[in-house]
Amino acid sequence: DAGITQSPRHKVTETGTPVTLRCHQTENHRYMYWYRQDPGHGLRLIHYSYGVKDTDKGEVSDGYSVSRSKTEDFLLTLESATSSQTSVYFCAISGGGSKVYNEQFFGPGTRLTVL
Amino acid sequence: RKEVEQDPGPFNVPEGATVAFNCTYSNSASQSFFWYRQDCRKEPKLLMSVYSSGNEDGRFTAQLNRASQYISLLIRDSKLSDSATYLCVVNPIYNQGGKLIFGQGTELSVKP
């Protein structure tokens, strides 16, 4: 399995509070992604990174920001959490020398509940 | 129309059965295709990349039909452990680290 960890694994927070989720990889992969998964929607891309300090928006980026100050860490921040951001968040990585570069490998996920 | 569409199932099959899933995609320029498996409350895991000529990995066979814009996954001799949700995934533009589009998944339940 790819060396990807996410922290925290579970979090309950209140509406209006800031929340930061961390994704850490030990694979030296160039690309990193944040997804959310909700019933009826499947996996949807929030933000992604194509290198240190290089990030771009996905299809559901409103209300989220990201930062990548070093190759191994990709942070997702909810500046002011809302109940609609209750979801399971997955981090993924790609671009590490596999035959097909855009194969992505996922972390274990973070279950976030916003009350 | 969704970019990637799958029959959500569930598919309920007995052990030993052969089961096939189909997936359609809307962007004819799509370049890369994958099947992922996701167990309940776990992360998606890559099952197979789908190559233009079709490919096989043990009991699993993936096919790509570009003319009709669909991808299929065939599972032979189903095992109880095959019970999971199978995600069809498409990269609409070929590039390294390209964004992927996920279908909502097809649920498979294999019964004794």
C-alpha cells in the first residue's frame, strides 16, 4: 500500500469553527488531491496540487482552501465549517513513477461531522 | 448527463457466478480508464487500469470500447470477498497527475 496517512481520522466540530485536515505521504509523489465523498455524489475533487506551493481548484472548492509547503504534506482547511461540509474526506496521490502516471492512490479518509 | 455513469446496483449474485459491470463516459477525448474497488467505509483501491486492447488480471477482465464510450469489468468465479462497490474512473484529458472523474459506483454483493 502507498504510504499515505490522514489526520485526524475522525472529527466532530461545530458550525463556524475552522478545521484543518492533514494528508502526509512518504512516497515522494508529485501530485496530491483532496476529495469528498457523499451519498448520491460519489467522489468529488475539492483541490489538487501539482507541486510544492502549486495548487488548483477542483469542482467543489467553495469554502475550502489548501496549502502545500513541502512535498509530503497537503493541508485542507475549512475556514468556517458548515453542516454541508459534513462528509468523508479522502486524500490521494499520483505521479510517482508508476506506468500510468494518473493512477491515484488513496489515504484512509477522515470522517468529519459539523454540528 | 453525468460524465461517468454506472448502474448503482446492487448486484446480488451467488458464489461462483460471473458478473459484469458496464460504465459509460461522455467525453470522447478521454484517455485513461480505471476500475477501483471500495469496501464499506474504506478508501478506494485501484483494481485495474484499462488499456485499449483490454486486459485481464486473474478472475478480472476489463474492456474498453471507445466507439461506444463504455468500459466494462467482468468478474468470473465470484468470491464472497468480492463484495464491494466498484468505481468506474475516467481521466478526460491525458496528462501526468490529471484529474479523474469518478462514477458513483456499482454495489456487488456475493452470497454463499
